[in-house]
Amino acid sequence: MSSFPLEKRLFEVLRDADWPSSAQAWSLEKTGLTAPALVELFESQVLSRQLDLHARRLQARGEAFYTIGSSGHEGNAAIAAAFRVADPALLHYRDAAFLIQRSKQLPGQTPIFDMLLSFAASSADPISGGRHKVLGSKALNVPPQTSTIASHLPKAVGMAHSFGLWRRLGGQGEWPNDSVAICSFGDASFNHSTTQGAINAAAWAAYQGTPMPLVMVCEDNGIGISTLTPAGWVEQSMRTRPGFHYLSCDGLDLLDTYRTARKAERLARRLKQPVFLHMHCVRLMGHAGSDAQQAYLSPQQIKAFDARDPLLYSAGLLVRHGVLKADAIRSLYEHIGQQVAEVAEVVIRQPKLDSAKAVMASIVPPSRPGRRQPVEHQSVENKIDETPATMARLLNQSLYRLMEEYPHLVMAGEDVGRKGGVYGVTQRLQSRYGAYRVIDTLLDEQSILGLGIGLAQNGFVPIVEIQFLAYLHNAEDQLRGEAATLSFFSQGQYTNPMVIRIAGLGYQKGFGGHFHNDNAIAVLRDIPGILVACPSNAADAVGLMQEAVRLADEEQRVVVMLEPIALYHSRDLIEEGDQRWSFADPGPEYRLPVGSLGQWGEGRDLAIVTYGNGVYLSHQAREQLETKSVALRIIDLRWLTALDHDEIYRKVSDCAQVLCVDECRRSGSLSEELITGLVERGMESHRLHRLAAEDSFIPLGPSATVTMPSVDAIVEEAGRLVAEPAVRAAGKPTKIKTTKAKGEQS
């Protein structure tokens, strides 16, 4: 006899024919299911359950490592049966039965073996390669999802939008243009801001007539870990939601679930409108293997949950409809359990990831052929304007070219279309390329990034804009938990290449305060696989933007373009009208590869290593320092991640002193990595110094720049370093000098 109470209860019901039944009484004929199809659904449910149970046995033996299960949610097998295998499905972590049932729609699948490989964290796992227990399959169009709560919903909205966009452009991406995007989540996740934002974005688009073939499946088991969901809360929140069709089904009843899911599928596919499919179910055996639900549920509550086991209801359907007898049901259950146990013994002997290199192999996606198309840039329509101009102007010209060269490139963000962006960078692009390729979004950064991720997964190269750096932080998980992890958890089988334009950093004149002058970039620099570029001048902005798009298109990378607001419209360097910070457009072939450095000057007294506004300030300081006979060179990093430390060392090793000018906060700053990299390559600490911003938010008004490096501070520190060569030449031990910012920008 099994040690699991659920199995004991199942065997008791099979013995006594004490079948629970749903309030619904659908016939097979009315639902469109055949008797063999009903048996197949039940087999998927049983296999899901047996995998759950055996995962716990394996965990007890130290052979499995993550046992959050699907028990009680097995009715989602009927939802899988209602959709095409080509419909992309972003699944809740309790959707094993869905994946199993979908595998039956495609010959040659081995769900028992594959899922056990995932449980055992084997490198032979066909989806994640042992990096995580995820539900996913390239062949079955199930991109793997992390367990970050509901973070996959915004990209499901983007994916649904992509089908209509491909139809409009006359092409096709990863999936057919008549596909429906499916995403599933729990009733507890329903309350998360990410879920509410995604629901709102889908409704907002559909309300305006934008095609949105999306089915959101809320699997409502009535509890989130230990917190009960108020009865009726989900239904009352969604039943009359504008823009959505609301459907409800009993997830314990395969017939009702299949019938309702078929209706959801037809509404979404034919009307191209979003559907909220509310599946009522039950959670069995606690939240996960380590969860002792006895601590927060009474014995009576647990018994009531167990009595609602969907396998009991399905067994009753099979018997009542004369499809299978009780003995056959028990035999089927035990046979599948034996299969799982036998395969598990093979699986636990499969290889595991055994090195950092192996684990990290899929962080960077595989390359693919580029899709850039040749364009005659000398034509009157596309002729390059070679007049020296500002960063905003040259970025705008570059974006025009990129839209011409990459027909699958799409832009999206707040005010990027009709307004042309807050700083004019996207001016006139929408009038040229249409509102469907230059998309004015709603005000929600999570939805903007999710839109980009979903579009990218279906073959587009999106450039999405976050209006200000400070606005990224409430949506940062879309990069950290979603965009950066997709290749990692799918061994590069799924990717979401994109470019994220973010206006940020400090020194903005006449319009300040923290939310428009944020200098916190650590949040971007520690995400594996993400590339971050930061131009200091108009020509470099073109080179970095054009390389960013190439990286997304050919190397499937996620690239952040951090654009200094204060430099968007800077023309002059020292005096008004000198035009020394205006640059000619370097043209469509100009690209600055990752790790490439800019250099001004060959002086050996002092090397200033910096980026963004720091380059501009250092050039202003240079004017003063050269009058004092300081031989200076300025190194512009350009890229703030994937730094080429060997090349940086070569650029500065022959200089007497090195000063890192870092406009971002001292703690967790880029300058910390720079100093460390130089020390690791043998540079003496007494030659290394940094001038960084205070660990402070940026204030408003005249004090807006006092917490950050200034021209005066650079001149003062550089003069001090060069004026004391004898002390340092003597090789006396000193600590690396960190100078606090003071003063305002000159």
C-alpha cells in the first residue's frame, strides 16, 4: 500500500465506487470529446500525479531537487487538448499535465524521461540542460518560465500582439500568424502588480481594437502558500473587465474544462480578443515538498482539499460514461506509476552539470544569420546629412536608417510616436513608418519591456524605450528575471533579442530632481548576459546604436543603450557657439564593438578613464590642465559591461597616474571594477585613484550636481596627482585614493 494519503484515498474510492461528481453533467457528445480522448486526458493526469509523487521519493533519496508539483491542477490537460500544438504556451509551474497532454499531439515525444531529467537536474534535460526544473519544450512551443511570480504575463501580451503585427507586415515569425498565445498563473499571482499590469495592457489594447489573441488561464486553487484567496475575488475582479471575455470552468471536471477551453480558443483565435479563463481547482500536498501545510491548515481543511482530488472526479467520469471500469482504472494508475519508477532509475544515472563553464554556456545565445537589407543611402530620401549635429539628432538619423535596413525592427515606448520622444530622438519616425512599427504604449514600464520581450521571441528586433532611468526600477525584473534568463534556461533554444533605450544619468540643466536625473546603474551591470552601452558624444551614439541592433539581430543579445540626457542637445564644449561637441554622422557602417575604447590624447602624466558625461567633463577639464603642462589622455569606456580589462590596462599602463571619473554612485560603481581589474593585472595601487559620485539621490535646483564629479573637482584632483610624483615614484605603500565629489559642473 502507498505511503501517500492521496493514493490511499484513490484506491478506497475505486474499491467502494464512491465517486465524487461535478455540478455539471456534460455528455461526451456535447463537449466534442470521444471516449478514447477522455482516456488519454486521464492518462495525462495520472502521469502528472505519478511524477509528482515520485519526485518526492527521489528527493528523499537526494536524487531530485525541486518538488513543487501539479497535484490538484491536472485538469489543465483538458486545456492543452483544446489548443493547437503550434500555439505558444507560457506555463504556470503547476502545469505538468498540460505539457504531457500537448506532447501527445506530436509524435516522438518522451515526456516521462524528459521531465524526470529536469527533476534530477541532469545536463541531459532537453530544455534547461539541468539548470532548473522548468516546464518547457522547443518542439512543443512551450518556452520555459522561471518561478518569478507572474513575470511571464507581460511578454505573453507582447507575443499575442506580434501575430497581428506580422500579418500587417506580410511576414511570419516563430509561430503561425493565426496563433493564440496562452499563459497560465495562480490565484495568488493574480494579485501581483505584474499580473494586473499585463491584464490592463491586454485590455487597453483590445479596447481600442488592437488584435490581441491571448488566453490567460487563472488556475484558482484558493490559496497562495498559506494565505487563502477570498471567495469570489478573482471572478468579481474579472467578470465585467472591459476588453476581456471572462469564462469559468470546473477544473475538477475534464468535460467542463475542455468545453470551456474550446470556447476560449475560438474567441481568441477568431475574434483576436483576450480571454480570461478562470479554472477552479485544488492544491494537494501543500505548496511544495518542503511545505508543511499542517502548520496553517486544519485537519478538516486538508481532508476537504483531498476529497476534491481531480483524479477521483475523472475516474468517476470514466466509469459513469462506461469508458473504463474501476479495475482498469487502478491497473492504468499502477502501470504508469511503475513506468515512472523504472525510467527514474535510468535518469538518476544521467550526467550533471559539473563546472562553471558548463553552467554558463547558455547565458549568451547562439548567433544566427543577420537580416539586414541593403539600402541606397545616397538616394535623396535616405541621404546622410553630414552637418555636425547633436547626439539626439544623429541618433534620430541612425534610427531612420535602421528602420529602413531592418524591416523587422519595431520601436515602442511612452510618447515615442506622435510626440517623437521627450527629447526628440524619435521625431517623425512614426509618420514615416506607421503607428504599428513605432508604437505609442501605455504608461507602464513592465508592459513596455514585456511587449519587447514577446515581440522578440516571435522574430522581431524591438527597440523599446524607458523614458527615464529611474522608471526602470519598478520593472527591472522583466530584464533580470525574464529577458536575461530565457537563453540560459532553454540552452539557447529560445531567445528574446532586443535593444532597450534608456535616457538617464545626471547633469540635466533646468529640469532636475531624482526621477529625471538618476545615476544608479548597478542594477543593470550585474545581470548575466545583458550588455550596456553608454555614449559620450553624437558619433559614438550612432556607432553604439548600430552595433546594438546588429548584436540583437545576429547574436540575439539583449542590449541596453544608456543615453546621457545632458548630452542629447550639447553642441558646445567650452564656449557658447564653439560647436566642439557637435559631430558629423559617421554613416551606416560605423559600429563600435563590445569592449572597444575611445581615446583622446597620448599624454603619460595622467590617464582619465571614464564614460558618458564624465568624458565631456574631462574634456572641459583638459583645457585647463593642458595650460598647466599636464600631459593627459582620456579613455572612454563606451561599454559598461563586458569590459575588456586587458585592453584597458594596455591603454593606461604607461601613464604615471590613473584617475577613474565615475558619475555614478561610489558604492557598487563601475570604478570599483576598473580599479580591481587594473590591480589584478599588476598595476600598483598608489597609481590608482577614483573620483565618484556620492551615495546619494540627486536633488533639484542649484544643488543638482553637487553630489557628482565636476570639472573643478577633476582639475583639482588631476593637479594634485601630477604635482606629487616624487612621493608615488618612491613606491611608498598607499591606499587607493577615493575622492568625494564636490562642487558643481562648470
